[in-house]
Amino acid sequence: MFKTFIDPSLHEHPRLAKGFSTYVKNYEREVGEEAYTLESIVIVNLEDQNFAGVDYIYSFNNGKGHGNSGCTFTRLEGNHWKLRPR
């Protein structure tokens, strides 16, 4: 999925692949925890009304760890939205 957001010429870059792999493993560990709790979903106010942001704030490991995740959307014609890279 991450590769859809970066230039195809960088897909095979060794550091990029390793960095994404590490990021995904850490994220999966956090949200896979038995004690994972979604704390809040925040709609981010963006200056440009053609973009919308959503952040997810969570805790894990019985509240000892915290994290956040999110995404941004672009407004399309007809008030439809598509996911866009940050």
C-alpha cells in the first residue's frame, strides 16, 4: 500500500524498503496488542476546504504506549473524496 504513495523509481531503494518494513512491523505490533485501545478519532481542520484530515489516537500496552495514525483526503467533483498521501 505504501508504494502507491511514492515515485515508482524509488520502490526498490534498499533503505526505503527496510524503513517501510520496520514501520509496518512496529505499527502491527502496537495495534495487535491485546490492550490496544482507540482513544479518539479527530477530524483535522485544514485551511484548504478541498482537503480533509482524519487522525486516530490510540494507546497500547495498558496505556504505557501511545500512537497515532491518520490519513488525508482530497475532494473530487460531486463532493466525493479520495485518499491522498500526506
